[in-house]
Amino acid sequence: MPHFGDFQLEIYLAGVEGRVPPLPMTAEGMEAAAREVLSEEAFGYIAGAAGTESTARANRAAIEQWHIVPRMLRSVVARDLTTEVCGTVLPAPVLLAPIGVLGIAHPEAELAAARAASGVGVPMILSTVSSIPLEQVAAQLAAAGGTGWFQLYWPKDLEVARSLVGRAERAGFGAIVVTLDTWALAWRPRDLRLAYLPMLRGLGIANYLTDPAFRAGLARAPEDDPKSAILHWAATFGNPALSWADIAWLRSQTTLPILVKGVCHPDDARAAVDAGVAGLVVSNHGGRQVDGARPALDCLPDVAAVAAAAGVAVLFDSGIRSGSDVVKAVALGARAVLLGRPYVYGLAVAGAEGVVHVLRSLLGELDLSLALAGHTDLGSLGPEVLVRAPAR
Ligand code: FNR
């Protein structure tokens, strides 16, 4: 049976023929390569975080402070990385995180990401603020044999929320991921310095401009008056009035499972469970919202305990850069992780091929780290396989 780790042998065998991989082998290397090809504005938007960016750094430090304790001689020939989340079967515990406006990274934008993810078998979570309308991305996923979920930024206008969710369901997305932490954009100095918000330049708002409910709120069609459409978007994008009670309304609007993204406190996890969600995503948006917020991994165990008691799935993101990071997140209670910035750097550098490379590298390392640490499946990963690094 083939393993994701076989990618390693493929690379070394090509080396015997004199060929080295055309793309960097680490997330850091891919970030550096992306910086070379992206405009200053686009790179800053993707790499940047809120405020002093302390939470973005702390996300990494929190992951690095956990150490895996490898176990030996445990017969790890047959490995199984599969898992199931809210009715979607995953060949490995990884999904593409919803990342908006991929058109600033590569002209093929979400279509390339969808093709790449499908090729590797990884589901894609499509952002509300995608560069390409959701129906086209759904068609690409279907054509490539992949699966996807739709991430919802819940707008002020309930009719637009209803319409977006209905479109996503009809297009074939398998779940709705409601992002809770971004009803307004945080203070992001890199973007402020360049006065750069792509949506105000008409980028990343394709789902709105094609939405009948959004268009009904405009005096003139966006084709005739793009500026007014953009300003209407800016005025209605986020909904600070939402409360947990609204999740029940959303449940009445769709038969799809609903996950909520941005849960960091166990009481919010309980509220979400009471509201009937099928899954929780522990995340601080990659440090892009509340600077100084607690590192996401530190929030995971308590939220995972609530999720486990309620029988709902818990996912994790914010800081995943390697296969070993995935092992740690799963050991601390995540059913699967969302990969964020690293795949966008791969997209920027080499389009779909770059995303495939990033995913195969991550999954290859995950497979090898899991096996070399003495495990054959995700079920055998628990907190006992980790220790906290001693203070030095
Ligand atoms: C994001 N993220 C995000 N989340 C979301 O729910 N909808 C979105 O449209 C976006 N857009 C977006 C754009 C960019 C450029 C980034 C970097 C991130 C957050 C994303 O889903 C995820 O939570 C973070 O990327 C995780 O952090 P790391 O692993 O990238 O550091």
C-alpha cells in the first residue's frame, strides 16, 4: 500500500538522475520564494498579522514548546492516516484553510488551489471572499474529483447570508464553516502602511457581485457602478450584532453540517455545541485578528475536551507549518488541521503545482514522523505522546 512518505524516495531517486526538486522543501523556504514573486502589497497581506504580530509568533512558539517522544519497535508497516470529519472522509487529517482573495497570489487563484487539493485528496474550504465565484470553484472541485466546504463571512444583510449558504449547498459544498472572529478587520500595520485592502480595489468580492440578494441592495448594477458596489460591500461585510442564537437560524437555512471557526474559549465551545454545530475550529486566524491573543494551540486541549464530551469534531489551525506540527495538534485533540499561509506561498510560486508540492511535502513528513514516532494511525495519538519542553 502506498504511503504519503513515499514522496521522499521519489525525490531521492530523481536525485540519482541528477534532478533536485524544482521547489523549496520547507514552509520557510516557500515563503521566501513567494516574497520574490509577489508584489509588496500582496506579500504583506498574506504574511501579515494584527498589531505587533505577537500572536502570529506565539502560535509558532506554542507548537514548538511541545515535544514528541518517539517510541520504538512497534511494527509500523501498515499506516492509516484517514479520518472522518462531519461526513467528509479525509485521506489524512488536513484541509486547505479558507483563504480569501487568492487572485493576488496567482491568476488561477482558487481554481488552481481546488485542482491541487483534489489531486492530493485534501478537501478545500472555500472563502466567502474568493476571487472566483463559488459555483465555478465547486465545478472545478467536482471535475477534479475533490470535495469542498464553504466558509461564511456572515454579512449584515440576512438575505445575503441566506443566499450565499443556499448557493453553496446547491453547488455541492459539504459543510458550512462560519468564521466568528472577523466581523471586522483587525488593525494590520503592514496593510495600513501600504493602504492596501484588496476588496476595496474590487478583488475578492466575486461571490457578492454575482449574488442576487447582494445585487438587490444596490441602486445600480456593479457592472455600471463598481465603486458603489464596493462601498456597499464594505458597509455590509461584517455583522457585529450576531449572537449564538443566530446559529440556530442558520441551521434552519441549510441541511449541511455547520462548523464554527475561531473558537478559543471552552465556554464558547459549549455555546456552540448548545447551538447545534457539528464541529469547532480552534483558531485565532493566524494571529490576524486580536494581537496578544492566546496562541491557538494552547486553546486546543480545553476546547477539545468540550467537543469530545459533546461528540462533535474539533479542528485546529494557526501555525501549522510541518508534518510534525500536525502530529502535535492531533495528539492534543484535533481531528484534523487546516493549512493556511504555506499553501498560498506554494500557489504564488508555482500555481497548482506549488500547492501540490506543499501538500505532498506536509503529508509526506506527517506520515514519516508518525511512523518514526511509533504510531500507525491517528487514533493512537493522545497527549501522552507529547511532553512540554523544559524551561531552558
Ligand atoms: C486568512 N484566513 C481566513 N479565514 C477565513 O475564515 N476566511 C478568509 O477569507 C480568510 N482569509 C485569509 C487570508 C489570508 C491571506 C490569511 C493568511 C488567512 C485565516 C485562515 O483560514 C487560517 O485561520 C490562518 O491562515 C491560519 O494561520 P496560519 O497557519 O496561516 O498561520
